[in-house]
Amino acid sequence: MTDTQKIRSFILDTFLFTDDPSALADDESFLDRGIIDSTGVLELVMFLEEEFGVFVDDADLTPESLDSVSSVGAFLARKRA
């Protein structure tokens, strides 16, 4: 399973309560769709830190980094580089 697939699966299971990958496009905004709130961001951060072994600091908590499957995947790639 790729990183993007893991991220998508986490979002679908945790916030949308489905396993249907068509329920969320890679570039759909979590905030605009009301999928993730502030508590959800913390859950996403915990998932990223535990699943991928990256550290997410306060400066990383931005929509540019954590607002879609694509942006989270790009964020993860930057953190690993």
C-alpha cells in the first residue's frame, strides 16, 4: 500500500466511515467538505507520527500541509526528505 493509499484509507475509515475510495478525491479539501475539524487535525497528526515516523510541529499545522490527501502526501514527502 502506498503512502497516499494509507492516508486515504485513514481519512475514509476515521472521518467518513466508509472504505469507498471514490468518496474522496485526492485534491478535495478536508476543511471545505467539513471532514476534519481541529480535533480531527490532531488525530491526523497522531496518525502521521505513528504510521510514518515523522514529527509534525506547530508550524506544520496549516491547510497547505494537511487539507487534502494530496497535500498530506506532499507534506509527508517533504518531511522525509
